[in-house]
Amino acid sequence: MERRISKDMKLLLLAGAVILTASFGVLLAYIAFRSPGTPGQAFVTVFTKERTATVSLKAKIHPDSPWKDWLTVRVNGVHGTRERWLLVVQCPAVPAEPAHTVGLYSETGPQLPAVSTTVIASPHAGKAWEGYLRCFPAPGESQTSAQAQLSASNGAPGFANATLPALETDPAMAAAQETPQLYAERDNSSHRIKDLVEVFPACSSASPTAATISPTPSATASQPPSSAPGGLPPATPSASLNTASSPNPGTSSCYHQSAGTTPDVYQLPASVATAEILANVNLSGYRVDSMFPPGQFGRSGQITWQGISGLSPSLLVTNLAAEHLGNLFTFFSGVLFGICGGAIVTLLVESVDASRKRRAKNGPAVAEKKG
């Protein structure tokens, strides 16, 4: 009897060893191979009333405090004239801060449905503006700066996981590889932008019945520019809606004006200079795997990228300490899986042996009862 109890205890211990080693092995493997989530991509685009305008767009990114990410815009019209323009910011997620968000609809083809996303839209008039990106909220009363930074970077701390916005482009432009025309529809009662419609050349065909845009002034199309820092007083509106039977090359047959709105037409400027600065970069303990396009390392731990339209820098680095820790977890996970495999084999052998002995012991007793 005691021998049987000892045998059962051995089987029980082997089963416990299998469960424990398998559980800890899976846990260590999960920690070792889990990759931090990417923070997502932001997009910043400046549209102007006149295509001949020149634009300078600069973004300064603060990975330790993303709510301080800063934009600087300079716009010059023809011969230095004052230009009306529109700033469109598409965040990785709908911004939590109070901001004028609208729907952006992308019309990429006459047979394709419009794709909608939420963006921050702010009209401006003048040559200069500076302000926050406004994609990430500042830490609340019950939230530390570190917690807010982790939330903005999708749980992955460090400069390597900062959101690097793409400048003077958006996902639809990147996919179509074409320059769109933007219709900013203003509500006739509030005079605020209600939604945006982005129409690409694939839809640009003259339509005799389409609503056309003419450059005559209209009071119903006005909306005060944003009051953000650096903003200038509003300019006289320059677009109104008329119905014409003759084709207008500036109007797409894919665009259909929403009821109760008046559209303003914006273009991408012909000349754009972009720059992006990643601040507080400390490469000590990191290995740079890739950087595209190549950036310039400056003082105070800054990396600067410069380009034209479609500037979308990427920086991939590896934390050496985290990589070493991951290798250790991988090694110990393999050891535990090896022990688990040995315990499973031993458990199976012991179980078969115990079953064979039980049948051999019970066999004579059964035959004796039958006799």
C-alpha cells in the first residue's frame, strides 16, 4: 500500500513539474519575443489657396513629452502677397484635447467609395504660424509625465518609439502617388469647416452638371482663422459656389457638395521645404539599425531631417540592454522547455509502467474470482 502511495505521489510530482516548467517557459518566451507596439504615424499637410505659393514646414518632436511637439509654418504668396492656407493634421488616434476635428474624405476614383478619417483642420491667413501638434494630451492631475509618454508611444518608452510625423503628405497621397485638390466645406450657419473632401486626378474630369467654384468673394464662405500662436487676422474669402453648365477644369465630377455648406478649394503648394527635428536623442546603449533618410546629428542630442513634400523619416534602433535580457529569457525558456519535455517522457513511462503492474496484479485476482 505504501509503495502504491509512493508511486502515485511520484506521478503527481511529475505532472506538477510538467505544468510549472511549461508555464514559466511560455511566460519567458512571451517576454523575450514580445515586440513593443509602434506608436503609429501622424501626418501634417499644408494646403494653400494658390498653388504658386511657397511653404516651409518644420516639426520639432519631443519624445519625452509628446504633448509639446511643435509645428512652425511659413507661407509666402506670389510676390510676397498674403496667402490663405489650411493646416491639416492627422493623428495616430483621435486627439483627446479640445480641437476642431472634422472628417476627411478621400475620393481616389469614380468607382471607389470615399475613405473617411478624422483630422484636425485649422484655416490661417498670413505668412507665419507656430503651435502645438495637438495629437497627444498633456498629463492629467492623476497621471505622471512618464505615464503620458507611455500612452503616447503605445507602451514603449524611449526616443526610439517617438511618433515621427510625415510632412506634406497623408496616407491617401502616399497610396495614390498623386496630388489632390482639397474642398473645405464650411457650414453656412456657423461658418466653420464641416468636413474636407480630397479629390485626386483619377476623378478629375469636367462635368457639365457639376457645381463649379469661382473666385468671386462670398461672405458665407468666411471662417475666422485659428487663434493659435502666430496667427494673423482673417483675410477676405476668395471662393463661392455657383452652378454653371460649362465645364470647369478646377472641379471634379467625383465631388458632390454637401447640403448647407459652401466649399473653399485648396491646392498643394508647388514649392515646399520640410524639416523635422527629433530632440533629446541619447544613443548611449543603443545600436542604430537603420535611418532613412539619413539625418544630421546636431548638438544637444538632436537629429534633423530635411526634404520636400512627403518627408517621412524613420529611425530604427535596438536597446542593447533589452536585447541582452531578451537573450537570457530565451535561453532560460529553452532550458525550461527541455526540462518539461523530459518530465513528460518520464511521466508517460511511469504511467505506462504503473498501468502494466496494476493489470498484472489484478489479473490473478480476477481469474480467482471467476474460478
